[in-house]
Amino acid sequence: MNQQKWERDVLNRQRNIVFPDTNLNEGRFYRNIASGKAVFSRGQKISLLIVPAYYLIIASLQLAGTIRQVLSENKDQGQSVGFDLWIFLMLLGGFLFWAFLALKGLFPPSQRRKRRKGYSAIG
């Protein structure tokens, strides 16, 4: 990338148009993690593991609360079990998304080594 293209890219990233640029930067962020090409420091790797762990803990607590509500004899709590299950499924979706990103980010696919082709005898 030559200097003009680099300067244009830097200026485009610093524009004052919030919504489209924010979406572009967020998409670039997730694409870089999911591609497996991003290089992380030890602290970033630990942080990348904390996010799915957070979702797992919160989803587990939500599921436990839903099960408690189903098993409780006093069902006059005003909240339906279906709503609690929807919340659990949303949290589970967040957990699965971040678990996928963490696995792709921490264990990138191994790069295939290209085989060197030697000279072949034509005969």
C-alpha cells in the first residue's frame, strides 16, 4: 500500500460520520478475530477467554433460575417460563458466538506448507 492510499485510509477512518464508520470498524474487528490472522498478546488472550466465560456464567444462572421457577410450587410470581427461556437462549447465543470467536482467535488454523516441486525427469 503506497503512502497516498494509506493516508486516505487513515482519513476515512477518522471521519466524523459515526454510524457507518462504527459498523465498518466493528465488522473489521470481528473479521480479524474470526479469520485467525490476528496476533494477540497474553493479556488479550486472557481477555478473549473472559468474555465467553462471562456469558456462560450468566446463562447458567438464568437457566438455574428458570428451572427453579418451573419446579417451584408457587407459580404466582408474575413472570412466565417462556420469557425466561428466551432470555436463556439469547445468552446462550452470545456465549456460542464468543466461544466461536475465542476458539478461532486462540487456535488459528495451521497454515499448510507448500510442497516444493523438484525437477521431474522427462523420459
